[in-house]
Amino acid sequence: MNLRRTVPLLLSALVAASAPATGTDSGATALPSTPTLREAAGPGLLIGCSVETRALEEPRIATMVARQFSCLTADNEMMPALLVDAAGQYTFERGDRIAAFAQAHRLPLFGHMLLWHHVTRDWLFKDARGEPLSRDTALANLRRYIETVAGHYRGKVVAWDVVNEALSDQPGEYLRDTPALRAIGEDYIAQAFEFAHAAAPDAELYYNDYNIEEPDKRAKALRLVRALQARGVRIDAIGIQGHWNLHHPSPATIADAIRDFHATGLKVLITELDVDVLPRTTSGADLVSVEEGPNPYPDGLPAEVQQQLADRYREIFTALLRPPGVAMITFWGSDDGHTWLNDYPVKRRTNHPLLFDRAAQPKPAFQAVIDVLRAAAAAPVAPDRRAGAALTPDPTSAR
Ligand code: XIL
């Protein structure tokens, strides 16, 4: 542990503990009587959401986020295609605004992500004709990208999703066919973790993917983690994205996955939770959207579906918090007006997957989650099992 860096962070957390929990944004609506997720979660569990700068520009969203959550993730503003252009020019402005918001509200910030085959730049791994670069050139590009980004955010993010969605969805195929795999080979994942550790030695490092709670993909995730561990690569946690719906996956599948991932000795995190309430024909989160599809609830969620969503969140949180449980639960998006599910897997729909509606008001699902969190908070997680433990101040002292 680096005491020179950790002690000031601990001190700032203690200062934060005496500060009011509401945000400082002018014109913001405070709802002092509403319970908060972070208080209900108690000391052992971080509860967060992903945010975009345009969401934080709305005072009521910014206030709600600062009051309700105990950690943050940048939604898309730390993705390679947002940080660096086709010519290799970097712009950190929007990512920095999220880092500044997190810092102002003493919220640990999780970095998403250093390598993903979507929302990336072709020049990292392909030549001008679209052919794979040589292994050495591709590795040098990857190293420079990770050094630049993880170096820029050193001390500002507590952890990185180093590699996102490297596993194949095809039965029998281990790794997804990506430009990085073609140019570098199977060890590109280990290399990315090594570059990240060199650039940000204090940050925790995670592998993140969707549908890895399902037995087939779970086995691939376990194979990957064990290979990284055998090579001596730093890896702290497995992030289960958690893009789920009203019926899938089952609570038993979720609990089994957490148990299996814990057996590797790593922490287990839910990094991108949402519950899709609209009809869809695909499961998971592979980023391809179609133009047309049913949009049954453009004017709001009917009461019976609202209740189904609350019951589903109660069931999911009960499974997530059953010991050994997870160390962090982060929602993908702050509220129903700021969720990728309004444009995925069908563009321009009105989705309702989160705990807060478009006016940042809590939905029935919010109370269901509060109830489960309060019941589970009685059994705190040991400090070394917490997400971002390397840099995260003890939440007991901060809340
Ligand atoms: C989504 C973002 O929310 C969108 O803004 C962006 O255009 C595409 O990506 N799995 C992930 C996230 O790991 O990065 C994705 O986020 C959602 C699926």
C-alpha cells in the first residue's frame, strides 16, 4: 500500500463524512426524506451508477447521483473512441469532467475500459487496408494507449476494466474473434493487464463481460482468469455486467456464478446492472441495434409492470447479496432518461430499466432494493473483499 497516497484519501473521506450528503449544484432538488441506496447498502458494499457528462449537466440528476450512490463509472466517456481520434489525438475533457464530479463528491471512480472491440480505433490493431498489424506494432500501440490513458487517470480512478468482452458467445469457441486477437494472439489480454499495472500500479484491475453468469460462458471466464493468475498477472475482480431482463437469468444462475467466481480468490462485481422491460429477441449486450421494434410503454410503465420490475429487482438483489455476495453493484445509467437501453437493441425506444424515472424520482423498484440492502447490510464484507479496496476509503468512515 502506498501510504503517501492512501492517507490523504482517507483523510478526505473523513472530511466528506461530516459534509452534507446532498450535492452542491445550484437549483438542485433535495429529497431529504428519501432513503439512500448508499446508506442502505452499509459499509460492505459499494453501490454505483454510470454517468455521462450530459446527465451531470442536469441539476436534478447530478443531485440525485451524488446523494444516492457511493461510487461512479464513466458511461462512455473513457472509451477509446471517445478519448482518442482516428489520427491518434487525445481529448480527455469529458472524462475529466466526470473525474472532477467524482472527486468533488468523494465518490470512487471506476474506469471503463481500456480495451474493447466496440467503440475503439481501427489504427490500434489494423493497417490502412484493414489487415492485422504485426504483433510488435499492435503491442506497441496497445501499450502506448494504455500508458497514456491509465497514466492520465492515475490517482483519479480506483480501478480499470482492463479488457471488456473478450470471450466468445459461440459454443466451443473460447475467445471472440477481434482485431486485437488477430494481430497479437491469445496473450493480448494478459499483455493489456501487464501494461495497465505498469501504468497505474495502485489501481485494481478487472475483467468485465456480459452473460458470464451463464454456465457455458462462465466456464470460459474461469479459464481466462485462471490463465491470467497462472501467468502471475495482477487481476483483482471479475465484473459481471448484469444486462438482464424481467425473467433471465434465474436467481440460482446468478448465485452459482458468484460462488464459482469467488472460488478463484477474486472479488466479484456487478458492473452494469439494468433490467430491460421491453420485448427483445436477443439476450446479453453485443452492441448491434436495429431500427424498428415494439415500443409498448412510451408514456410510462403500467403499474403492473412497475410491480414486476420491483419484484425482479428484489429477487436479483437477494441473489447478489447471498453470501459470499458481491463487492460492488453498479447500474448502467443513472435514470430511465439516461440509459443505453433507450437505443439498444432497438433504436429510439422508451425503456424503464433503472431505479429512478426520467424525473430522477425513485420508482417502486427503488424501495424494493432499499429493503433488500438494509436486510443484507447486517453482514458486512471484509475490507479486502471490497471493490476498489486499494484506494477506496473505508465506507464505514465516510457514510
Ligand atoms: C454503452 C454505452 O452506454 C453507450 O453510450 C455507448 O454508445 C455504447 O456502449 N456493455 C458495456 C458498455 O460494456 O460499455 C456498454 O455501454 C453497454 C454494454
